[in-house]
Amino acid sequence: MKLLFYAAKTYDMKSFDPEAAKYPDLRIDYIEHELDKRSAVLAKGYDAVCAFVSADVGEETLRKLKDAGVKAVLMRCAGYNNVDTKAAAELGIYVKRVPAYSPEAVAELAMALALAVNRRLYKAYNKVRENDYSLKNLRGVNMRGKTAGIVGTGKIGAYMCEQCRGFGMKVIAYDVYENESLKDYVTYVSLDELLRTSDLISLHCPLIDSTYHMINIDAIKKMKDDVILVNTSRGALISTNDLIEGIRMNKFLGVGLDVYEEETGNVYEDRSDEIMQHSVTSRLLSFPNVMITSHQGFYTKEALEAIAQTTLKNLADAVAGVKTENDV
């Protein structure tokens, strides 16, 4: 089996190489290039390619992969909104993903973001580094007794519910498919009620047509004043321009984002020497109650190991023509 690993980072190699040793007939070649319609031709002679959330796996890319002899696209992530699954099916290319590599990792970062924007930890850290020990603009609120609204209660959302319960919060949730295992302490409500009554709103749902820009200006106007909004799922769940308008309306106590609409060109790249032109990300970073991290929710030792294990098992299944619950 030959696998071409796109957009490879050092940490990818460190997690995949030990797992690859369990497959004696497997050869992995790592390249820095992202998978898109131009770089797809590099996959000639490979059985499969491995890509991440920022890849362009559209129809043109898939057709070039098919021409190169590729039989499978392995997404080393849970989301696959960047994949033209219809075109893949028509071309006979397997698309497999890692649906649940470490739900705790993402949910723990979501809670960390909620706490950080509430207590202004990023601001406090920088103030003290400059010998400023004043408490100006650092006031937060107690989480205990507040209402946490969790949008999406799959494995990540379910663990976020558990964390919020541990903080003594009332937990409500919205999901098209209700998680029966949570109902001892989670109350399911409509999305409108969740928006109106939550002190913390955390998004844990996939990006599909019905969830695209689900947080828009109308949704924001329904929210309580001084709400905390966290997104660790997909950037386009939130309309960035509407979010900026909501921030300017003083609607939010804090906003914590591990994902955002403009992230595709930024994810895992060092752009510290660049001047970002016409960037809504720069506008977001100008607000004192916004914290943005670099799509790092998955980035724990345990999660990386689980991603490697599942991805290479997906490869073996794809080469053998075996369909599993990881197919998309």
C-alpha cells in the first residue's frame, strides 16, 4: 500500500510513523503541499491520499486523483464539508474520515476558551508581563448557576455538557437527534429558546446546508446580553460579519473561536511577518473580548495517536474494499 500524506507537519510524522510500523507493506510519503486541484497530480502511483480540513477535495481534485490511480481519500479529521462526496461516489473513490478521535480534546479546549474569555486570561497574562497588576477590564462572572446552551450533542457536545455540569451550570441543548444518554441532566429545547436563555453558547455541530451561518445577526439579537459564544466546530457556522456587528452592539461578554471563516489560508502556517490585507480575522482580533486560537482543538497526544490509528485502519479497509461506519 502506498499513501501520499498531504500538508504534513512534524507532529503528523511522529504520530503516524509508529502506527505505520504495524503495516509491513505500507509506505507513507509525506509532503508539505496541501491537497488541491493542482497538487493532486503528485499522487500518481499511490493507492490513497491523506488530507486535512483545509484541503480542497472538490470535483476537479477528485478527477485528477482518479486519473492518478488513487482509490481512497483519507480525511484525518471528523469534518468533510470540503469534500465533494457525490463526485467521489461517481468516480468510485472511497472517502473515509476519523469521526471521533478524541472528543474530550475538543470539548476541553471549548471550555478553556469559555473560561479564558470570561476571566480575560489572555489580557491578564500580558498585563502582568508588563508589570501592570491592576484589575482594570478583567472582571468576569461565576460560571456556577449560569445556563450553558450546547448546540450539537454528539460525542464532543456530550462531553461539553458533562464539563458544564461539573461547573454547576444548568445545561440545555439543541440537536436534531437527541442524545438519550444525556437526559438525566440535560434539557433539550428549541434553538430559539437556547439562544434566548443561555449565558454560554458552545457550538458542536457539523457544517451542512442547514447549519451554514446558523449564528447570524438575527440569532445574535435573540441572545442574552453578556453572553459567551464559543465555536470549536466549523468557522462557517457563524457569519463573521454579523458576529462583528454583534460585538459592536456590546452583545457578548466574550467570544472564543478555534475556527473561523477565513482560516483556510492560515491553518498551521506562520504568517507573523505578513501584513494581512482586508482581513476580517484582523478585525475580530481588534476587539478586547475576542480570543482566537489556531484550530488546535484536536491537538493532544491522545488525539493524534487515535487519528493515526483510525486513518491507517481506514486505509487498510479501503484497499480491501471494505465499507465501514467511517465512510462518508
